[in-house]
Amino acid sequence: MTETIQTDVAIIGAGPVGLFAVFEAGLLKLHCHLMDYLPIPGGQCAEIYPKKPIYDIPGFPSVLACDLIHNLMEQIKPFKPTFTLGERVEKVSKTDEGKFLVETNRGTRVIAPIVCIAGGLGCFEPRKPDIANLADYEYKGIDYIIKEPAIFRNKNVIIAGGGDSALDWTIVLADIAANVTLVHRRKEFRGAPDSVEKVRKLVEDGKVKLFTDAQITELHGDGKLEGVTISVDEGDSHRVETDYFIPLFGLSPKLGPIAEWGLNIDKNAVEVNPITLATNIPGIFAIGDVCTYEGKLKLILCGFHEGAMMAQAAYKILFPNKRSVLKYTTVTGITSL
């Protein structure tokens, strides 16, 4: 059985705003556990545009998205946050003790008196190929994210896609899997030129098989994936045996299960009190792009401010008889939990 995780604040979403909320909560001696559908912390900054420069972070005239995430991870290290990654939060309910039980699609359970939704634009779900029996093989040979590259060791793997994720994982798995085949709908790739060059070199060296102007049209197997059909435009179809098929066509944001939790929703955003960031359900907060209030600005720096305000409001709920005295970190320093 999956172990139940106990924490002070359950943060749904491990993007930059969720990560900074860990820092603000940590200053108040509150421990945080973060959950995200993506396999790594960082949200869009890590998965969609890691090399995109960001210009509105105070103190940084320009910072790459991936470097911002790295710095945030370093900043929260003293507070020892824990993570559940590669899983989607499906349900939030109340326990008999009045705390919240947060459950994921993989059965992970997190219990906390405070829940903070920091899900950015919502839950990022994979864009799936249009194949008739796709659902029959999901998690039975078809994966949309890669959490543990080691599971592909000495296996036959087919990757579909033409962006950075598809190229990068092709390069990584070329040294792990028995065979790697990359299938792309066009001749030209959308990824970084350096990655494209590396993949083409792997193809020349016989370490990767490449099909362009092609797509996966059929899946085969009895109970688990055993093979696919690759159809080439104006060409032949090929039946290829495989252990894994990994479609990497990017991610699309959706509010997802959050919409079913009884929260007040306005145009796919969660309504909050702009001072406390509290939702209509006591103990549940929302910060970052997922929340809305009059005058809301969808900026990372505004999300950082919201994380600080949320932490202060959460502390008052947890310790109603204690007075929280705001002190500058230049005076107190940073002490671990």
C-alpha cells in the first residue's frame, strides 16, 4: 500500500510560485510537500521553455527559466521540502480530524491541515496522438512522461515527437535502451539545433532509427503493448516490435479535477481573497496564475508575493493563539526546519 504522507502544507503545483511558497512557509517553520503531474519541479519553466529568458524577476535583468528554477530549489533546501512528481492530484477531501486528504491518480495520499493550489494555468496534461485503442495500452507500454530512465534499459523504445523533449530523451535513451526509434510527422524538427545535430549523428552511427514524414497509426499487443505500425507519408507502413511507445507532443493546460472540488471558479481560475489568498473553502488557498481577484496580474513576481501572503494567513489558521512577528531574513538568517 502507498504510504500516507503527513505535512503542514500540501502544495499542488511545483512551478516557481509553488517553490517560493515553500521558502515563505519555511520561514514560519511550516513543512511543505509538493505534488505535480510533471516529472521534475519547475512547471512550465522547466518543461516547456527552460531556455527562455525572463526579464521581470527583481534583481535579475535577465535569467533563463531553468536557472530560475535551479536557484529556487537551492533557496528552499534548508526547509527540506518533499515531492510527489509525475502524478496528478485527483481528489481533495476532509478527514475526520478536520484535515485535508489529497489523493493522486497513482494512489499517493497526503494529509495536511493546509492546502495551497499553485497549479499555474492548471494541470498540464499530455497531448495524445489520435490512435483508436490508445487508452488500452496507457501505462501498459505507453508513457507520456519519463520518470525513471532506468526502466528502459535494454528495452525497445519508440519515441514520437519533434520538439526538445523528444530529441533530448532520444539522446539520453540511446545509451540506455536496446533500440531507440524516433518518429516525427515532418522532416524539420522544432528543437534546439544542437540537439537535432546530436540525434542525426546517432542515426548516422546506427544508434537510433529515424522516421520522418511519418506517424504511429496502430498499436498492437495482448494486454500490453508489443508493437506499433509506423505509416510513412506517400510510403509504406512498417510493423515494428517494441516494449514502450512514448508520445512527446507537448503539454496542454487544463483546470482538470480542481473544477470538481467545490471551489468558486471564474473563467477557469479559482477566486480568492486578494489579501489572504484564501478560497471559499477554509484552509484551501490558491496562488499564481491559477487564482483570480480584482486587479490580478499573471506575473511570476506577483505569484511570489501571493506565496508570502498565503504563508502568513496559513500560519494564523494553524496557530490562532500565536502572534507571528514578521522579521527580515537579513536579521534572522535562514534556519532549517
